[in-house]
Amino acid sequence: MNLTLLRSFFAIVEHGSLSQAAERLHVAQSTLSRQLQALEQEIGGALLERGQGGVTLSSTGHALFDGMQPVLASFDSVLGTARRRARGQSAELRIGYLLSAASDYLNPALVALRKAHPEVKVRMLDLSPGEQIAALRKGDIDVGLIGQESGLQSNEFYVRTLAVLPVSVALPADHPRAAAASVKLAELRQELFVGAHESDLPGHNLWVLRLCKRAGFRARFVQDADSLTHALAMVVTEGAVLLLPDYAAQRPVPGVVFRPLSDTNAKWQLMVAWLRGKPSAPVKVLLAALPSGKRSGLNLLSPA
């Protein structure tokens, strides 16, 4: 349906007069009359009833006016948002993050953002890497903080490394290496590894395979976990092992011990991804305030 015809119809209803609506729209009354006729022909019935006091809605007109009001309002809102983004402006910044991994990195950047753009509303969305990637593709979030194993493609998003973190292994509490200060990947060649669903942690299993290949063996997976809680439960129930970034190994879990990997090439990157195109001013401030590629041993589960 032609939006110009709808807007003309709404203007006539608002003013109750074709002449006043024509004056507001800066068009000839005859032009407005033809637009109304074209809309009535498309609908298949009269939309207005004319009287001495002006025009009023017919029953058909009421149905169209009431039904299309929220549609036009939504259209105008979306159009306004798109135009603001095209100008590098935004009243809202939507950030996806992975567990609480981002706290030490995001909090200082959010302080800088608040100082530079106090008018911007920040929405924090706790999403899995797979959910963040899907949300970025759909434009539902502006920025995502995701692990390197998520297989982010630089041709799809802008991507930057925030930090390079050590890798730990989760072992059953009765594992022979549970009391060791650290563990070499080669010492786990006989173990079964807990994997992750591609939709939840895209690229995780490939990341594990590559690390183990460098250590001289091929990893075997017992099962793909639905979540970190499920994965740690399988460490206990299946006697399997789980590779995970150091930050996720800070909280005690009954029946599980966490030990750092001593392999120097076993690292995990925390990355920031954002949409291609011209970023809004708030996104620019946030990205500028975030760190870039530093190695860290921070406890990323520390209180905000």
C-alpha cells in the first residue's frame, strides 16, 4: 500500500477537512482528493463521510485508521532509527557479552561512554557466543564480546582482540593430575573431552582439536554440552576433561578441579565484534575505551 496515500488519509482525519489537510501537506486540494479516491479504490469502499461540518470516518475508515496507526508509528520509529544510525547517532547501545567475562574490560569503557554520552541508554544482554553472532547479523545488538573459538569472520564483522588469556583444564577431582600445579595437554591424550554445540559455541570443538593437534594427538569428544554448567557436570559424571579460558575457572565446583595448562601456545582470546559500516558515536567511544590485545591474568569474575 502506498504510504503517501495513507499519510494523506491520516492528515484528513486529523484535521477533519480536505482543505486544511491540503494546506498542511502543501498540496492542492484536488491532488489530495485524488489521493483519497485512489486509496478508497484500493480498499474497495468509502473511507470518509462528508457533511456540513467536514469529514468523518466511515466504518471502513475506522477499521483502516485504527489498524494502521500502530503500523505507521512503528514504520516511522524504524525509519528514524535507521536515519540516526546513518548519521552516526544512536539513543541506545546494545551490548552482548559472554558470562561475566567482560566485566573488567567493559566497566571502565562504560564509564567513559557515560561521560561522553550521558543520554545514551545501554542495554547489556547476557548471550552465548552463538546467540551474539546471530544477534549481530540481525542487527539486534551493536557490539558483542565473544571468545576466539567462535569463528568470527572479519569479512562479516569488524573484529578486534581485547585480551589474550591463559587456558585451564577442568578435571575430575579424582584424576591422577588433579594435584599437579599445572597440566600439559600431551598428558591428556587418553582422555575424552567435553565438546560444545556449534549453535551455542561455534568453533569451540575446532579450537580444542587444533590445540590438541599441536600437542601431538587428536582430541576425542564424549558429548557436546548445552552450557558451562552441563559441561562441568559431565566432567564429574563422565570422567571427561574440559578446556576453558582461565576466567571461567575461578569459581569452585564440587567434584571438579581446575588446573592451568603449561603449554605456551594454549591461549584464549577475548574479542570484540561490531557491525560493519559507519559506527555510531557511542560505539566509537566504547571501542576507543576498550583495551586492545593485551595479555592478562585478571580475575574476570571479580565484582563489578
